[in-house]
Amino acid sequence: MRCRRAASAPLLRMTVACRPLPVRPSCRPPPSSARCTNDPSRVYFGSLSPMLTNAPKEEAMLIYLMQHGTAFPKEVNPEQPLSPVGAEQVESSARAMRALGCKPELIIASPKLRSRQTAVRVAAAMGIAENEIMVSEAVKATANSYVTLEFLAGLPHAESVFIAGHLPNLERLAALLIAPDAKANVTFQNGGLTCIDAARLENGQGTLLFHITPKQLRAIAGA
């Protein structure tokens, strides 16, 4: 099924492809204590913390990517939380996601505060509890995109995920998914939204469904 953006907002002249997921029992595993492995790219916190496997992921996955909202500079706050502008960006984008019918089953953030704050706001709009957000270093700014891809492949039963991530990892991950040579140029903005439909979690096996700027998301949200 494809859903098209309503014609009531003339600012956007684009078709947004959005694949609603079938209704079925929750695929989330039962809550468990946090687990860590010896691999620094695989560190999990919170109630949702499945162990990864090395088995290839043959099933399709819908992947939503968002660069965290605008944050304070380190000189102002060393932890770099979202600024008021960044918080508004993300909340507006989350409302637009809901309007578009985007329903990620799992929300993933890096350990950085700005990423976690972005994930919390999106989770609230999606009706996902904060303690179900997965936090992993596999989506941090400097994570190798192949490590991120392996991480996604190890998620059990997840057909759609949202990543509140960072640059340059997001750009490299998107390029890896949609181009066999990983040389695609996908430019991210704070609070923007990109959706890739990956037939398999291998390089070049994804299709870019949409790439929406924060300004366009505000128009969709009616902000």
C-alpha cells in the first residue's frame, strides 16, 4: 500500500511512499536486564536488549533514519542536549511521521544525550514506552556502517526500525543500503526523515522510499 501526501499542503510537490505494517501480535521480546558483549559496538541498555546473532537477515526491513535534533554546542553544555529549536524540530517531525502512517516497531538511539532525547520524543508520538527504546553504540557517529548493518541484521523479528542517529554514520549507512558500491550521496539535516526499504540487509539491497527535510515535515505536521 502506498499513501500519498494530502493535496491540502501545496508547499510539497512530492509523493511520500509509506508502507503500513500488517496488524499482528507484538514482535518485541519480553523485558530483560541489560546485556553487554565483549564487542564495544554491541552494548544495550533498557528493557529491550536482545542478543545479536551472526545469521544473515533474509527478511525485509523498513528503516527510518533521522539525524538528532539541533543540539547545544559543547561550549554551552558539554553533554550537548537538544536545544529548544532541536526539541521543536523533533516533535514536529514526530507528528509528521504519525500523519504519514509511519509505525516503527523498534526505536534505537546512541548513548549520546541528544540522540536519546530525539528517540524519546519520537517514541512518545508513536505510542512506544520510553523504557522500550534500545540504546546501542552500533549507531553512534563514528560506528562503521557495516557494523551498523550487522547490528540491524541481528535484531530478532523486527520488520521496521527507527534510528535517531548521527553523522557521518547515517549518511554512510544510507549509501551502503541503496548503492552496491556505497557511493550514493544522501545528505541529512537535523530532524529530517529518510526511509529505506531493505529487501535484505546487504549493501545495495535497499530502495530509498523518501527523504524529507525538516521544513517539509513541518508542513506535513501542520506546524
